[in-house]
Amino acid sequence: MCTRPSDLTREGLKALRRELDREGFTEQKLSSALSQQSNTEITADIISLIRHYAIGSPLLSHHERVARAIEKLKQRHNFSQVQRGWIDRFEDYLENELLISTEMLSSDVRFNKSQLDYANKNFDGNLAGIIAELNDYMYEERTA
């Protein structure tokens, strides 16, 4: 989680949440404790909270982290209008999910196999690479 959060799976994340909840460490309690400590209201996801406390990673809201990752992805590529439409769909997906992968998308009712095949074709067979890049940007440390 600290060094390669993009490698997390949905099942791994669910297991982590269950374990933390069992020990009394919910996202709400951790965010509340942090807010009291810093006098700043911060709503962070569990990955951000753990990375913050474990390795000093900047604490960002999930929305801000997604927006930064999408921005960087769009800056790094000259996407066509169709590709930008797919990127927008992935951004919408990430509004309610902490992670994204082709496996997660294929099991989501919003994306069927033919749609994902079409998306992959639009990304010249590199849909998995684009998604991996997006995941990397989600938890990349900004130094500037």
C-alpha cells in the first residue's frame, strides 16, 4: 500500500478495510482524528490516510487525487475526442471507487465486454497501460 498502491486489488482493499474496522480504525474516525490534530477538515480515503501516517505522503481528498491524476494523464497524452470521452468515464467511475483496473471495469455493470473491447481498440490495444498509468498518477508524490 505504501510503495505500490496501484497494485492493490478491490478484494485486497476490502480485506484491509474489514481488518481496520475490526480494530476500530474507520476512515471516518481517522479523518476526524486528523482534523482535530490539524484544525483542518480533511476527508481522505483509507489509502491516503495509511500512506500519510506510514510514509508522510501528502494528505489529499480522494476527489483531489483523482482530479490531479486525470489532469496529468491528459497532459501526457494527445488523446482523441473519443479517448477523452473514455477518460471522462474513468474519472466518473473513480468518484465512487478508490481503484481502477480492467478487471474491475469488466465486472462493473456500467462497462460491458464489448464496450471495453471498443475502448481498448480506441487506445490502440493499450487500455490496460492507460489505466495502469492513471493508477500510478493517483498516488504519485508531487514535488512541485
